[in-house]
Amino acid sequence: MKTAQFVEGPAGSGKTTHAIEHIRSLIVDQGVRPDEILLLVPQRVLGRPYQIAFSSPDWPGGADITPVTIGGLARRSLELFWPLIAEKAGFAHPTWEPGFLTIETAQYFMAQFVNEAVETGVFDSISVTPFRIMNQTLDNLSKAAMNQFTLDEVASRLVAAWGDRHSSRPPVYRASLDLAARFRDHCLENSLLDFSLQIDLFMKDLLQEPVFERYVKRAYRHLVADNLEENFPVVADFIRWAWDMLDSALLVYDTDAGYRSFLGADPAGMHDLADLCDEVLAFQPLQSANSAILALAGEFSSRLDSATPVPAPSPANPLEAVHFSTHTFYPQMIDWTVDRISELVAGGVSPREIVVLAPFLGDSLRFSLAQGLEQRDIPVVSHRPSRAVRDEPAARTVLTLMSLAYPEWGYAPPSADIADALGQVIDGLDPARAWLLATIVYKQQSGELSSFDAIEARAQQRITYRAGERYEELRQWLVDSRDLAASNPPDVFISYLFGEVLSQPGFGYHADLDAGRVVAELVESARKFRQTLYPHGIEDWSSVSKEYVTLVRKGLLAALYVASWHAEDQDAVFVSPAYTFLMRNRQVDYQFWLDIGSSHWWERLEQPLTHPYVLSRNFPAGQIWTDDLEYAARREALRRLVVGLARRCREGIFAVAAQLGEQGYEQQGPLLLLLEQLGRQVDADGAG
Amino acid sequence: MLPSDFRFSQTSLQDYVDCPRRFQLRYVDAQPWPAVQSQPVLERERHLDLGTRFHRLVERHQLGMEPDTLARTVDDPQLQAWWSAYLGFDYLHTMEGERFPEFRASVDIEGHRVVVAYDLLVLRPEGNVVILDWKTHRWPPSAEWFAARMQSRLYPLVLVLAARRGVFGAVVRPEQVSLVYWLVGSSGDVVEFAYNEAQFESDLSYVGSVLRGVDRESAREEWFKTADEAQCRLCEYRSLCGRDVEIGAFDQFGIDVGNIVSDDVVLFEDVSEVGF
């Protein structure tokens, strides 16, 4: 290694800008070929500032640099070098090409094992849905891979950390790990690679291959790794492995962050990489930063962890950075927020410079905010990681129509579902007429639709002939398409249904862009399902379609990821869970922190089958996870969260509370107490 | 508005040339429309999958893996036929020079970032550069068809521009570049295009004018739809645009498998979104 630099500092201190300029300098001043630079980020969205810089006209082009995650690098490398390792790694059919599983497709396989296990009653002692059993078991696999633990080590850590509390938990941990082992065996039998197996193979097998080592040596001469604090322990292992092959390295670390600790990030282990570097630079907040906000971040930090105070550059009143507002009821809090945003926008603030943050973003909060802002012509974009596809009306409609197209399933939807579906897809058919039509033409016993031509003229008139004509087109298409349904997988059938009928002029989804998005997600999910479970096809696809629809109805499949970060580029107010915003790594002028009395601001998700802190290299194996440790972890998480948010704000924070929460209960969460304490202290200081 | 980090590719530029409205829906609005694009759907999918696997096999071989090791992963007669043809493709195997499989170049044209993914570049000892592109079309397109494609203009153009930025350590003159399509999926023939300064200037002007067209069109709420409704037969947006045409057959018009594959190489993979 010729040069290695470690850069650390808080958000907004110019670290990423420094890294971008470093890359520019490598290309322009040192004549490095861009594709020889490995740019490693922990999460796709954190590569955005680089992609934007690389796309600008003044960027020294020539070849392409794509930011990669360790998962992306592992996958691409395994895809390419698969023949070298498949046999050694113990795959039953090493000549088969690997099938890479996404989170969703991994769930397809895991769902089978989970359903079987749930039926045996092994998880009866905890109150958790099959979907969460599935996800937390996959989480255990991922954490094992990220830390390079065996599954036995995971089990023994979880059991030991539970201590001598009531004894139902250890068997449940073991049951989850048994599921994980069965899933892993299934993957080895069928050449399937979920995230955990990709990481394991990459670290344990591929890095040992001389051909791969030569390839890395030739392909990558320079490393830039940003947001190291959010990355996994195996990333440090990989960097150490590659270190001597590189000509240069720039490692970038955010001192206040580490938000992905609950996903397995290892800020402390990553910081140890500084020891490898011959230069360590500590960046300070930019001079132009708002001094009151810096003081606020410092107060948060020192009050939640006096061991790591954040120095404020100038004596400023932190309360100048934050505006409190308390309301009795939740809707009042939302109305007040909408009013303030409206004033800011009227005063010339760009909507993009405003974010509304809450610990969780439920449907009603999202809807109320969006409706309030849209009524005032303020553009808004919201983000939630996922929601079940079955909750979307367009998806429910398609699933209902599928049930009619496959009478052999023996599933007759309720009349209400038929009425909803007809109202959705027949242009101009209002709910009352849709209900009338459904009650006349649909008999749940038979599960079939009868002809519009056969009903009484008076009823035809009420429904309207125009709607009747469309209904007949749809009905006839469903009848005529039974062969199509049997000979095609569910995704293809849905595509035909959408393209040939539902999106045609006169039907409800013609030019309905939102419906197009939802149905496209459904098609994509169905495609992944059958490509993963039935890669070699099957003669009669009807049973596969039934299996898919059943799993979606149970909520086990098909989560939607509708909002993209491209949508977030718009000049719109961004409404999001607080952690999601942090991982966008954006600075904005104004932040609204909603529902600051909620205890969710510091509680982590209840995960009875796994544990983010125990399954970490930093946690001693065999140690009990005590209430004191839990309290300290929560304080630290809250400290990182509020300091991180403050660091990403330029002008001001609106901290808004509702005395009665969304469910009507009184709220006194720790964030509210912290802010109240801060207010009292500063007032007292001022008075003194 | 295009995303701030949008990068044009030969596929997106070809989309714009074929139909500005399609470009708008696909790239500006990122609007999915889940209708069937071409049929038979499963046959098309299988063909694309085999094309992807063939490209990967060649890349693996070019990276130094042994043919015997690679042959063990070939389990399909069609893929076997392409692989055998590749092993016997002396045109390539006897060519001296440094190899760059799946090489991505990126340049700025008219203020827009344009990215090209080459199947294989060979830097000849005398300084010439050969661009090789594998075509798994079931039918052999004519040289005229190739010449009219955006790919044939963009690939050599971007290579010359990228070389000026020092990507290959030296400037490459247009006369030193050749573009070779190998029709492995059909006739097995080689279609070769020499390059020269006049063609380079013409291509630069053409691509620049297409990009300016995109800029001009951006001011419109709804971009122009193609007047050639035959294009709509292979476009999933046909119902959205109110074009009452039949769904086209995927091999009738020549799906460009190789470039669908190489344009979509994605190195990103999230573990999961933050679960809050």
C-alpha cells in the first residue's frame, strides 16, 4: 500500500466531498483508470452523492465507477467465478448455475419450513406471526454471515444472553436456528444463494481462490470506502484481505452515526481500520454550520452520553434551533405541522428542504399529512420500507379476478370482493351500481359470473348498458382465457389480464399510473416466485398460480417497495421514518419531529428470535443481556439518532408532541423528557 | 425531469429514437406498465436467460477460467451450440492483444453522461482497438440493419472519446477502431464495421442531436408518440398510449439480448431497508 488515509468527522463536515475530490484527483492527476477504483458503500442509497457527482458534465469521464455494497460485490464475484467454488463449497449439483435469492424469494422457501414448524407448536410460547418468524430467522442467518459466526454460535450466544429468565425462550431460539439450518441445506441442495450464503461463500471460499485474488489485484488498484460506520464486520475482514494488493485507500467514517447497528453494522470494528492507515484526518463541522444547531447536537450528545461530548464551536443557545409545540390530540399535531409547513413554503422555502419525521410511519399519519399538504398544493413524497401487496386495491382486484379465471381452485371470493373488483375495473361504475351488478351476476356457490345479457332490462338500465358492455368484455375474456391461465405462470397471466383488458380504454386502469405501478409490483413478485421455485417450469401452471395467490393472501409474500429515491429527488416535502431519513444522508433546512412523546423514538423493534447486540463480535459470547445493558443501548441509539438528525439540519427543528398518542394514550417518552429537561436547563442558565 | 444521476445508454437512446413517449415513460417517469411486451413470453424469457449465460461464459473464459471447467456448467443444447461455436471462433482466439471483457466506458456528450458496456474490447499491440459484441438473435440481421442501430454509432464513438480521457493510456484515432458483431445465435457470421474520422464526426453530431432532442422534449408534458405503430407491437405501453395493435413476436423484430444483458449489470445489493 502506497498511501492510506482515514477520514473521520460528523455529518456535514465535508467527508464525502473530500472523497469525491480524492477520486477526481486519482483520475486527473495520477492518471488512474476509473474502473480500477473500488468504491464501497454500506447501502445503495449512500452511493447517491457519488453517482450524482459522476454524472455531472465536468466529471472526468472515460470509464465507469459504480458504488458497490459488500453484498453486490459478493454476488457479482460469485456469479463470475462460480465454477471455481461450487463443488468445494458442498453444493449437491455444482454444475448448476447459482440462483441468487432476494429477501423476498428467500422468504418463499423459508415460508414452507416456517409453516411446518408453526403447525408443530414449537413457537407457541411466543406471540409472533409466521411472517416475523421467517424474517427473524433470515436475520439470524444474515447476522451469522456478517460476523462469520456458525449457526451453533448464534444459538449459544442467544441462549446464554437470555440467562436464567423463564425457560421457554431457549427452545424457541433453537427452533429458529433449526429452521435456518434446514433452509441452508435446501439452498445447498438446489444451488440457491441467499444473502448469508453469498457472504459466507465470498469470505470463506472465493477469497481463498488464487484466480480470484489475481482478478482483484488486476481489477482494483484503489479503494474508497464511505460510511464505514454503517458497514458489517466482514467488510473490515475484506478490506484487510485486499489491503496489500492496493495502491491506495481512503476510508471515511462518520463519528456520530452507526444507525445500522441493529442490522449488524459494527462502528467500533470499522474504526479499528484507522490503525492500518498512515494518515488520520479529523474533520470538524463546517464554519458555515448553524451554531445553535451545533450547540443542540452537543447538548443531546452530552446529556445522553457524557463520555462523548460534542464540542460546540461557539457559545450559542441551543433552544434557538428548536421550536416546541404541544397539542392535546394527534390530529391537532398534524394540522399544526401542515400549517407551519405551509407558512415556510409561502415564505420561500423549497419543499425539498423540509422533512417530516416520525419513529414509525403508519398509514393514517402518512395519509393525513399527505392529504393536508396536497390540499395546499404542496408536493409531498413519503417513504415506507414496505407494505403487503394485498393491502392495495389494485392488487386485491387482480387477485379476485384470478380466482374467477381459475375455477378449479375451488375458491369463490365473497360478493363484496367481486363488487369492489368490478367497481375498480369498469370505468364509470360507481360502488352502488357495482354492488348491484355483483349481486345479480355473481353466485358465490358456483364462483362464476353470469352474462349481463341474461339479466332483467330494468336492472341493465340501472347499471347502464355501457358498463354492461365492459362487464361482458371482461367476463368473456376470463372465460376464454382458461387455457391461457393453465399454460402460463401467474405473472404472465396477470400481464395479459392487465394489458388486454384492464388497461384498455373503457376500463378502470386505462391511464391509471398508480394501478400500473401496483400491478407491476405484483407481476414482478409473481415472476420471482415462479422463477425461484419452479426454475425449470411445470406442465400445469394453475397449481403454481394458486400457491402464489394463497401465500399473498396470507400476507407471507409480496411486499411493495413503491417509493424510490428517484421520487425523493423531486422538489417535495419528504415524509419518512426518522431512521430512513438518516440513511439518505441528506441535509435539509427544516425538520419536523412528530410525536416526540412517543416511546418508539428509543425503543427497538421487538425481535424475540434474534438480537442485534448479542449477535455482534463486540458482545462477549456467554454474557447475559441485562436490563442495564438494554437501557444503555437504548440511550446510545437515541443519542446517535437525535445527534444525527440535528447534524442534518441547517435552519431549525420543530419538535411536535401530542399529549394523547395515535391510540389515545398519554405519552411521556424519553425524547420528550430530554427536550423538556434541556428547555428547563437553558432557561435556568439564562436566568442565572 | 430525468433523475439527476441519469446516464444514457445505447438502449435508452434507441428507445428515444424509436419513440420519445416510450423514453419518457421508461426513464423520465420510471412508469412501470405490466402488459406483455412481446410473446411467447416464456420462450422470450428463456432466450434472454440463455443469452445472459452465454455472455457470462465468455466473460469467465476471457478472465482465464479453463474451458473444461466451464463446459461442466453448460446444460442446455442451445447454449452448448453457442459455446462450441465460441470455442471454434478462431477470429477471436487468434487475435493478439490485451482483453477487457464487459468493459464499461462513460463519457460526456452535450452535457449528458453516456455509458456503454462492451462485451469485449481487444487492445491490439499496434494500438488498434477491436470492439466485439455477441449477438444471439435467432435471425441474422443485415449489415444495413446494424448500421442503422444506435449501438453501431455509439460504441465506437464513446470508445474514441473515452480514449481521449486517457482510459487506455493513449489516444485512439477513429481509424484505429473497428466494431465487430458476431452472429453466434444465427449464421455464425462476423459483421465488421471499420471506423474513420468522418464517421466519428457524423456520429458525434447525430448523438448530440438526439440528446438535444431529449432536452427539447423535456419541456413537454407528454412527449411525442412514434408515428410508426409497428414499434408499438413490441412496447408494453401500447394500451396506455391507446395504440390498438397486436402484441408482436419476440424474435420477429430482433430482441437485442446481449445489450439488454450488459446494460443491466448492477453491482448494488441491499441487505435490507432500514426497518423502521
